[in-house]
Amino acid sequence: MFTVESQRDDKALQQLYKEFEVEAIPHMDAIYNFALKMTGDPDTADDLVQDTYLKAFRFFEKFEKGTNCKAWLFRILKNSFINDYRKNVKEPDKVDYEDVQNFYENIKASDIKGSHVVQDDFSNLLDDEISSALSSLPEDFRTVIILSDIEGFTYEEIADFVDCPVGTVRSRLHRARKMLYSKLYKYAGERGFINKESSQ
Amino acid sequence: MNKDILEDITALADKEIRDKSREKVLFELIRNDEEIGLEYEIQTGIKSLMRERFASGTCPTVLMQKITSTLKNETRTRKKYNLFSSGYFGAFSNHPVIAFATVLLVLGFAYLYSDTFSDQASDLIKLQSGENNMYVQASANFSSIIAGKLLPQLSSSDIEENKKFLHDSGVEYLPDLPTPHLWKLSGSVVSECSGRKYAHNVYSGGGNQIIYLFQAENVSCSNKNELNLSRDLIDYLAGHSYLKVTDGENCSYIWQNNDKIFMLFANFDKEELPSEFISASL
């Protein structure tokens, strides 16, 4: 019985793989990038990407052709991450949004007005430091930053992906960037990159 | 500062403000209000920083090759999965499954005949993947048994003799061997996965009825590096007597008792199976 079914599906399977190659494989860089940013560990990211693609292939017949394959892959990855990986990922110290709020409200606009604060003060930070700051964000906030700022998804796509209203995406992005800013500001300060005089 | 305005500034930085008049108002605010100007600078600055530093990340070539190779092999194996080589028995002894055959066997059960499953059972079974997965291994082993390519290492109907064989072969847990009235124990096989030994048993009955039983400790099934099962399935088993999957004439039951998970596959479906095997192991 299996034999009959499998032989019947041979051609369909080959065709399916060809379509998968065209639709899904080109997004592997973005998927890997996202996995790496979510897990913070290359080995775990490798496993997560492999699982994602295997599941995607298994369920590719269910993918609605002509819709956003990249978003579909991200959704599979997110589910795999939540179900199988999140519990194993070592979480760095999380940023507390309340602390950020206090910090942020204490920044005087006049202190930095006219400076290109992010570009100037943060440009010397290492990628690892920026990565670490990103990893320190709570998962929901980290996700929207990655999807919006790194992967270039629209609010609507992100809302679909994380299954929340567009307004929530906007709010999370707003807060996520504030949190990142405060974390990077701290790093830059510790390394002597914050130069208030030059920004007067 | 008004929260809506600040969040609109975020949307502006993301070019998500559709209303041109609103956009104009916001740019006006950015020019005239220091705090809003700072907000805009931070939002756009962080966005640019993230894009500049991380957008160029690429998937390692080795990983990409590994994935495409895995997928290609899977399509090949899916076509041939019913044609295991004669060396398959050896593979079972040392490593219970051939990697890609496994996924396809799950597909065989879960996908091709998904219309015969309950939705929940189907979904839970579809989540099982990977060469270490217990369900994937059990599916492959059952297929080999039915095809006559996998025979018991010990042929005996004596419960104690089978238990001794399993123990002496390195199975560290105490296997439960039911003693059904309708079927007779035929023998045992021991497999190894990630350094641990596992107990498999075969029962038989009239009319070429074959029952294959695979049991492993819960702790092994929860370990991704050993015999893993998806968390959803483990959680399901914790709250239910068993999960039944039917596939034409074949059927399988998955259940757990206090410290072990059991998978039973049969080339027939009889209502006595749960009472004879599942109740006996609870």
C-alpha cells in the first residue's frame, strides 16, 4: 500500500522539491540570520535552520503559492524556536523596560541636540556589543527589531508573523529601540565613546 | 510626552505613516520640539545601525550544502523507503534508523493517510522528525519487521528469558512485557541510540498478526540528543490514556506509564489491543 502511494507521488515529489528550491532556499540567509539573532549561538542556529527547512519541505504542499514564502519560513522557525529551542537557550540578563523608561526620561534632549547620537557615539561599538545588547531584549521586542530593522518586513507582515495587531508591532518597536538605545548608550559610555562636548 | 505621538514617530521612521497630512504634522513636530526630534533621531539611528551591522549576515556555505543535500536525499529516500537494503538489520542493531528513511516513514503514516487520522493525532504525529525521534524509529522498525527484514535477536516466548536478554544486552531500565491472551511474545531486539540501549519486542498471533512494541524511559524521550519526541506529544500523553493512529489495516498506539513511553505498531486493528497491552503496562 505504501509502495503504490509513494510511486504515485514520485513525480510530484520531484516537482515539489524544484518549487521548494525556487521559493524557499533563497531565503536561507535571512532565516539563518534570524535564527542566529534569536538563539545567540551558531550551533543552535544551525540546528534551528535545519529543522525549519526540513519542516518547511514536509509541509510545503500546504504553503499557499504566491504568498510570502519568507514570512511563512519565519513563522515555522519561530514555532520551532518556541517549541524546541527556547528552553535550551541561555538567556542573557534582560533589560527591564521600567529602568529604560527612567533612563530615557532623564536624557535631556538639549544634551544631545544636533549630534547624530547613534551614528557618532555608537559607531565604534563592536558588532559583539551590539549583538549582546540585542540579545538582552525580551524575546518579543528582539523579534520585532530583527524583523523590521534587519529583515525589512512591514508592520503588517510582522503582525501576521507574530500574530498580534499592527498597533502592537508599532508599540513594541518603539519600546525595543528605546531599550536598545539605553543599552548601547551604557556600553558607549563605559568605553568612553560618549562625547557630550562635541555634541554641544 | 503623548505616547501616541511618540509611537507615530516610530512609524514615521519606518515609513509606515500612510496619511500625508499626519506625516507633515509629525515632521513639523520633529523640527520644533527637541524631545520629539530626539525621539526621531534615536528611532532612525537604531534602525540604521541594526541594518548596517547585521543585514549582511549570510548562511554558512557548509550549512546550506548540508540542508540542500538533506532535502535532496529525503526526496530520493521517500521514493525508495519501502526498499530497505538487506543490511538494514545491521543498521538497526548499531543505529536504529537510517536518517532519511525515518522522516519519510512518518510522512507515510502521517501525510499520505492523514485523512484517516483524527486532526489532533495527525498534527502530533507530523511533529515527529529526525533520526533520533522515537516515533520515527518505531515506524521504520515496524516497516522492516513487516517486510521480514528485521528478525528478533532472541526468539523466545518466555517473559523472564526475554527480560534477561534485554538486561544482559545493556538495557538499563526494567522493560514491561505484557502477557496478552490473544497474542504470544515472539522475541526481543536491542537497539542503541546515542550510547543507550533500548528494548523492542515482537508479538504474534493467528492470521499473520504482528505486534511490535518499543519502550523507552521518559527521560530519554525528552532529551533532544537521545530518543526525542516533540514536547506536544509528551504533553498529550501525560494527559491521555493513549494516542491511537490508524493507517488502513495497520494501527499504532502511543502511551506512557509512570516512567516509560510505549509505542505499539500492529498490522491489524483489534479493540482488544489497548486492554491487552496498554492496561497491562499501566
